[in-house]
Amino acid sequence: MRPYQRFHNIEDDFRAPYARDRDRVIHSGSFRKLEYNTQVFLNQEGDFFRTRLTHSIEVSQIARSIASQLGLEESLAEAIALSHDLGHTPFGHVGGDTLDRCLKEVGSKNGFDHNYQSFRVVTLLEKRYKQFDGLNLTFATLEGILKHSYPYKKPFLSAEIDERFDLSSHPSLEAMVVDRADEIAYLSHDIDDGVNSGLISFDTLKKSRLIGEVIEKVHDEGIDEEEDEMFRYRFSSHLINHLVYSLLDHSKPGIINGEVTPIGFEAALETEIKRLKKLLHQELYQHKQIVRKMYAGKQAIIGLFGALNEEPKMLPTYYHKQFDRRDKRRVIADYMASMSDRYAMKLFNEIYGR
């Protein structure tokens, strides 16, 4: 039997700093929990639909590809992309907005902001080291998580954070790439999930000139809408391809010239994207089936926040012990933000006997 090789010191790390950031995020508990968090469709509705986890992976893939072509730090873009949704509550934006209102109604001035919560997850709430809180990520990754694409001057952020991250300035180009990759990813997969669910059709989507042009590309391959799964796949591929190449064509000259905010699309395409978002809001996100599910999630957030404030001993011991050094309402909000959709609904039904 060969002798056991020496035990390598954890400081002996062959990875580059941003690659190490990426790996620390992937191995975090908060990242794993994204598997059961809503993108648009609740996770319980079927294995096909995207979740926050699959969305984050798609954003990461697109962001890395764009960063590569623009000569930027690929691993930095990847680390930011994988982290950007860690602070989302159960039930998507509806859950976050509802928790924000709950906090403000009981006198919390800060409320809830999912961007800042993602930052808090990786700097405070994840516990991976005895000496300090958080995941020990680099400055550039933390800045990208906090700012995304624009200055992030918020009244609830401390002067220390403002001074450290210069919140009135734009973030790195990699962070801007992630913001656009996020947009490209959710446009393509929300359409795919929406059509697959039967809540929206390509006939309705053709009201968007951008979508009409992409559909023609699929038709040029000899594929029509009757070939349902293949058509949707080829449509998503063409849409992502078109948006990525358009972004590259528009952004490369700005990077070469050293402009401040060069990551984006030409004005005409920006207008078409805004029109498409409006169409999706009207025809998909406001569909009665989605509104019903989100309303149920909203009531779960309200009910859980009220119950846990009234009887905080229902909190896990780990959270309950924090009351002596942290604001009770913020501890409860952190616990709720860490829940998956599935667990939040289960706990709500258990407490209220439904």
C-alpha cells in the first residue's frame, strides 16, 4: 500500500482569486437553496421550469462568454453572476416586495432589498470561517454583487460601505456584463417556460418585432411551431445569439475607447427590448395563473413574518440566539429570506393549519 501523501495546506491554492470566489459561492448553502426558489413559475409546478439556480447558471454561462469576447476577467463575471440572486426571498420579486413592506410596517427604516441582501449573504450570513463572517470574497466580486450595473447610492447603506465601494460610481465592466447577461437569460427562458406552460403563445409574442425576426430565423431552418420542443429550443438559441452578438458589436468600440459605460445595445434594439418586456409583463407575468400563485406566496410571507414576530421561539435556535446582538426584525427577515419556496409554504401551512 502506498503511503498517504502529505496533507496540503489550505493556503496552498492554485486557483486565481476570482476563480476561488466562484468556487466559494458554488459550495455555499445559499447557492444550493436557489434550486427551490421561484424564477417565474413555482418549483412545485414541474421539473422543466427554471428556478433561481438554473437561472444563475444560465446567466453565468452567458456572462462568461461575453466577458471572454470583450477581453475581460471571465472568472470575475462568473463569480458575480452566480452570486447575483443569493439574496432573493421565496416567491421571487413579489416575496421581496412583501417582506420589504412587512419590515417597514413594523418600523424598520431599511426594509428589504434583494441586491443588498445578496451582499449581506456573502459578507455576513454565510459562516465558513471561525475568524470572520462571510465567504471571504475579493473586493471586485463584492462590488459587482452590490452595484450590478449602476451606482447604488441607497439611504440604508452605511457610510463605511459607501466609502469603501464608492456607491456613486459605476461598477466594473464585468458587473455590467452580468447585468446584461441576466437580462438576456430571463428574456429567453421566461418565453420558453411561458410557451411551454401554455400561458403565452408565439402568436401573441409576434406583436414584438424583435420576436418576429427571431421566429423567421427558426423558420429559415425549416422548423415550424408544430415541432414544439425543437422550435422552442431553436428560438431560444437564436434569441440569445442575436442579443449577445448585438451587445458585443455595440460594446467593443466603447471598451477600446475607454468609455465609462460601454456595455449595452444600440438605441433601436434597447427600444425593442423595452417593448418586449412590456409585452411579457402584460401577457405573461400578469396572467391569472401566475398572479394566483404569487398572491399565495405573498400571503405566506405576511403570515410567516407576523407569526415569527409574535412567537419568535418558533425560529431555529441559531437565529433565536442572535436577538441579544441584532435587531429582532432583521433576524426574522434574514431567516425568511433564506427559505426556499417549498419550505416557506410548508411552514406557513403548518403554522396556520392549512
